[in-house]
Amino acid sequence: MARLNVNPTRMELSKLKKKLTSARRGHKLLKDKRDELMRQFMILIKENRQLRSEVEAAISEANRYMAVAGSVMQREVLETALMLPKQEVELEVGEKNVMSVYIPEFKTKYRSGDANDIYSYGMAFTSIDLDGAVSALSAILPKMIRLAEVEKACQLMADEIEKTRRRVNALEHIMIPDYEETIKYITMKLSENERSTTTSLMKVKDMVLKESHKYH
Amino acid sequence: MYKAAVIGDSASVSGFAALGLSVFRETEPEKINKLISRLAANDFAVIYITEPAAALVRDTINKYRSSKLPSIVLIPAIEGNTGDGMRALHEAVEKAVGSDILN
């Protein structure tokens, strides 16, 4: 560990002692923050994984329907059927504070009152597989929105945990040992100075005594 | 009011149009890059992007990782699931914990 480059004075010593106390307190607080963030993160990441596999499975299913629909219908007819959506999804974005990480919260709003009002086409000229694809997607939409929320939260929290961990480590392994070593150095230097002053005083006293009493 | 977008090849994303998400059929990297920046600046809170499309613009997506909005989510394309979405999740765990503890 490197000793800090400071003058070995009492002033510096008391300054360093104060710094050491606040570094210790900061270290404890940051460690608590890291632990709590980690706990929340583990809960979220489990939900994230669960949601992701559900969403991926549902979209793959919808895609299978879509592939079949695409093969039995003409491309243009398919596109035309989906061209003018009846439904529109709007999101209200809130904010949640988890250990000073601000994570977004989404609330879904549908333009038409009925969330199931999704078929933008007549049933006559379209394949039933298209209905299957659309309904599969519509069923998973709430989970997709939640996935977007959770995934963002996980990313933001992972960043914050990494940052906090670095800070904790820097305090624990660099700053606190440095302060301790410097404090030790100054204390030793000061007591050494003190001893040196005492000895020189004793020496001077001896000399003065010798002089005044004319000892030989 | 915020909106949600879907980006990818036509076959993979058309279905989302019916749900009322804004659908963008793009498959060229430069266009997707521009599109994402435009959407991010224009009140899009969630962007779903197919895994093959996302693979083309990884840098842009990483750029938005640490900002609060938009949330960019990978979804499987019609050709099948490449596992990129799950991989991103494992990366987040690795970043936070130091090693991948999900199995």
C-alpha cells in the first residue's frame, strides 16, 4: 500500500483521522446498498428469465402461424389485412426508485376500450392462421410490456451494482488502508520527533549543568 | 403519451401491427440505426427489435442500455430463436454478480 504524500504534522493527522472515519462509514453504507441492490436484482432477474422464455415461446408460436398464413395467402393480401390497425397501444411511463436507481414503470392503455378488439380485417379473405398469430401475440402483449420494464430495470441495476461494487472495493482495498498507513506513519514520525526533542533537551541540560558547575 | 415500436423484417413484425404497436419494416443497419435514434427522441418508451435486426446494430442498442428510456427488447424473428435475448440477460447477471450464476 502506498502512503499518501502529506506532511507529518498534527494538523494532517487530525484531517486524515476524520477522512478515515467518513471513509469507513461510506464503505459500510455502500456495502449495504450493494447487498440490497443485489437482492432486488436477483428477484428481478428471475422474473426476467421467466418472462423472457414465456414471451419467446409465444412469439415463436405466433411466428409459426404467421409462416403458415404467409404460405396460404398472398403476401399483398396479408399486408393489406394488417395495414390499418383498429387498436393502438399507448404507454404511460412512471418511475420507481429502487435504492436510488430510477427504473421505469409502464402502464398500457388501449385506444379502443376493448383490449381484444384486434382484428383489423374481415374474416372472409384471410387465413385462419393469421387469426391464430394475431391472437397469440395479443395474449402475450401484457407480458411483453412487463418484460420491457423488467429488462430495463435489470440493465440499470446491473450497471449500478457494478458501480457500487467498484466503489466498495476502492474504499476497502485502497483508500482505507492508505489512510491507515499514513496515519500510522504520521503518529510514528511525531513520536519520533518528540523523543528526539527530549533527548536533545537532556543533552542541552547536561551541557548547561556542566558549564555552570564547572564540572570536569 | 408514450408509444411502443417493433423493428424487424416484414414477415416477423407484421403481426404486431394488428395489436396497435408501431411497426417499422427495416433490415438495413444504417436505416435501423437512424430509426432507433429517431424513435428514442420521439416518445417511444419500448422498442421491440428482432434478434437478426438487433445483431446488425449492436452498438446503437448498447448505447441505450444505460439510459432510462427507451427499453430495447429483443424478440425472436420468424426464422427462429437465436438465443441473443437470453444471452443479454446472462451478460447483465455477469456484470452485476461477477460471474454467471444462472444456469
